[in-house]
Amino acid sequence: CTWTVLPEAATALATAYLYTGDQRYAYKAAVILDRIADVYPEMDLAPYTKMALYNSHGSSGKGKIKGCIWETGVGKTLATIYDMIYPGMADGAELVRFLSLKSREWKISNDKSSLSKIRENIEDNILREIILACQNGKIRGNEGMTQGAMATAAVVLDSEEETPLALDWLFEPGKRGEGGGHIPAVFLGEVDRDGVGNEAAPGYCFGWMSNFRQCAKVLEADSKHRDYDLHRDFPRLKRMYATPYLLTTLDTYTPRIGDTGKTADPGMVQVNLDVTLEAFIRFGDPYFAQLAYKLNGNTVEGLHADLFTKNPESVQQGIQEIVEAQGELELDSANLNGYGLTVMRTGKDDRKRAAWVYYGRTGGHGHKDRLNYGMYYQGMDILPDLGYPEYADGKWPKRAGWTKNTISHNTVTVNKRTQDINWIGHCRLHEASEGVAVVDIASPEIYPETREYRRTLAMVDISDDESYLVDFFRVDGGNDHILSFHAGEGEVTTQGLDLVAQEKGTYASPDIPFGEHFDGPPDGRYLASGFSYLYDVSRAKSPSPGWTMDWDLKDTWGTRLGDDPVHVKLHALSPSGETAIAHGDPPQNKL
């Protein structure tokens, strides 16, 4: 749309000016920025949200050009463009002639008759508007986004009186959407001891690191107004740089917990070579040297810092010395009990395997998935989480009904409803030794009616190439317990089950159609079973223990290592009143 293309065009022109010094690029960028300034103060999303427009406003209804969350990016972009072209606007007679002519033509109140008036238009109607919008909630994003927009606009404004006040606002008490920028409260109370934000989903939690990294750089560049240094004053920011890789497995995957990624797709969230190099240069921690070496293909060739770093090539020597002294980085099994994730790792090279159990937040961008688990083998995510829903809002029925519902995860549903929102479970045991790893995690508070809600999971190696999982799930309390289990895409065969196909309907009932919220509201308030999102149902009544299901998995994402077929086999050893198989769909716009 226009409001995406115009800032992109101005950014490209501003970048061209920085690389070439050709003022023609700066003038053209200034024309775009000046025209945006003519109308930006009047931009207000609220009237359109009242007409049911949804544009990333987090249910607040607020925003300017875009919803208040995405408007943080608009604000930072516009302020940065102005900073980039500021010197290139000097001696702008041609720029003044053009804009003053347009001002007369369109009867704009600012006649643009001098460069100072053009600057006044941009500074009053963009920079000061961004500052005001951060304070009144029209710009209000996830943690680090609002603070970054405010810091950028304030520093670019470069006002002796206004800039210090705007920067001070960043550290004043408040919370997201209210009061000041509350940076101390974020690092001291909302970032956990593992260095993870409080939004559950890695894609959102680690976004905090990226956002505050940019905010910190802006503050460091403006020491003349205030001596604010996030890296110096908040040690957890360093931890935030280190943590994203610690969640990964097979050097390929970050678990798709909560609203993160696509079902079974590869990718490590916020694991970035440039950021890792920056962290090594800043902190000198050997971990970052080893990680940079790994991310660069286990070599220092081609590694260098950015253009503004003194002696950028010396980075190679420092990293090489650390790797020679301490070896390459390999992750062992680990328990991040601040975030609520335990990861069991085993194997080497193409036969690396890993399993994880999540016991962290179930609110925000998290799912109702306490004690959910997954596994990776032969390069594939063989027990995948569903990941990001079609729409991450409170209106989309399928998000609450299925994608974030407890029934769609490899855990237990009690009394045909979702788990409660809860901060974290209790890891009672996490041990790993040669050939075996085990975790024991309890969370009875996730369902108030349960006295025990507890999973013990062990990964046992049977060779250098193969492992199996042993799963004990204990539930005491409630009247109805359903253990869900799904693997990746593939054909399923069973043994020991006398399955009878249900002719119509869903797992909820033969008479309840797909997607009908028969037991709750059809929106984000839904907290019930989610059963109507399971279709093509077959059931076996009271099967004898010992039955099996086998998934012949498709290599959906082209990640399989080797030519051997990949299977998942579930061997059930406990009695049950019923076993059923059905289809459930991943988010359909995330394929």
C-alpha cells in the first residue's frame, strides 16, 4: 500500500545518498518525508477500527497510519530517514523552490519558503508527533518497539529541552500502553533469568532482544543529552543475546512454541551471525566467539565486524584463538527453568536427535500447551507444534478453538476445556548422562481441579543413531482426561485397534460440524474443548494396552538427512476408555 511504499522509497533514496553523497537522492527523500509531514498529525486509525478494521492494534483500537503496534516501525523509519538525509538537505535551494511551489499549489499552511520551514514541518509534524504518539498510546508495540521509536525520534530531534525529557520518559514507571517507557521494569521484572521476554513464543520473546539492541545503540549515540547505557546498566540484555541459540536443536530448529513459525518448518529464531559478532566485540565472552565460528560454517574466513569498528579484521584472530583454546561449541542437554523449557540432546552429525518439553507461560502469544513436547530426528521435526495461527488476535475463531487450544498439543486435556493461563510449571528432575536423559515436570495449577498434573519423559539411546522416548503422564483430579498425540504429515497405520469410522461430524459428535464452537463463544473468549476441529474420526472402545500407531512421515520441508524413511511409532501401554484417530489441520496461511 501507499504507506508502505512511500517510506520504503524514501529509505532507499536516503541510503543512496549516504553511499554516494549525491544530494539529489537526499532532496527526493526529503520531498517524500515533507509530504508525509503535511498529513501525519491527522492520521488516526481509531475511526476505522470502529468500522471493524483490524490492523495490528492489539485490541486497543489505536494507531496512526497503521495499528499502534506496527506504527512503531513507521515511526522509527521516518525518524531515521530524516537523520540520514539531514546534512544532504543543506544548500537546498532546488528543494525549497519545488516544495514552496507545491505548497502554494495545494494551499498548505506552511509555505515551505525556506529550508528552516521545511525542517520545521518535518520536526513538528513527524518527530514531535512520534514522541506524542508514544506517550498517548497511538504508538504502542511489544516491549522494545515503543521504546525504540521514542528513542529514535527524540535523538533525531536533538532539542536541548525536549530530547532529555523524551529520553527520561523511557525510564519512567509504567507498563505496556500506560505511563512511561518502564525500561528498568522490563529488564528487572519481565525478562526472566534465562534472558527471555514474557510473551512465551520465541518469535516474540527474542524480538525484545532485537528491539532493545537497536534502542541501546540509539541511546549510546546520544550521550550529550543523557548518559543512558542499557548494556552497562542492565546485565540481562547480555543474557538476551546469548539465549536464542540455547533453545535450538540440530543447529536447525527453534521449537515452534506458541505463536512462532510454521508447522514443522526449519529455522533458528533470532540466531544471527552479525548480532553474535557484535556481542563478542562488545562483551568479549568466549561463548559468542564459539557461536560466531559455528554460524560462519566452522571457520573464521570472511568474518569481520562492520565498517565502523576499529581493526575489524582483528576479530578473526580473537575468535580463532578462543576456538583453538576452548574448542567448538556443542550444546548438551539443558533446562531453562526461568523460561520453562527442557531440551534433551544426543547423537552426532546427521544422526543428532533432540526432544523438548515446554512448561512455561500459557498466556500472551503462548498457547494452552503446558507439558507439550516435541522431537527432532534425521533432520526433521517429527513431533511438530502448530506454530503461528492464521491470525494472532482475539477475533479469529480457529486460534482459540484449535491452534492454541490444549487439544491440538501433545499434552493432556482435562474436563474438555483448555488449560488456564499460568506462568510456569515446576521442574522436579532434569538429568542427562551417556545414553539417557530424563525430565520430571509438574504443574497441577494449570487445571485447578487437578491435584497432580505431571509428565516424566525419558530419551533413551539404543545405538549411536537411534533413540526412543518413554512417557509417563500422571493426572489426578477432574472427571475426563484426554491425552493428545500427533506427529508430522504422513500416512498412519495401526495395530491392535478395532477402529470404527464415524460417518460424519467431528470428534465433538457426529452431529457437530467442523469448526462449530458448540461449547463456547466463536472468538478469543473460547476456553472449551476444541473437539470440532478434529474430523475424519475413527474410534476404538476400550482397546487392550499394547496397541500401536505408525506414521510414515513425509519430508514436508525437504530437511530429511539421508535416504532412509522416517517413521514415528506410538506404543500405548496404558488402558483407556477410548482411542480415536482424526485429522487436524495446521494454520492454512502458514504452509
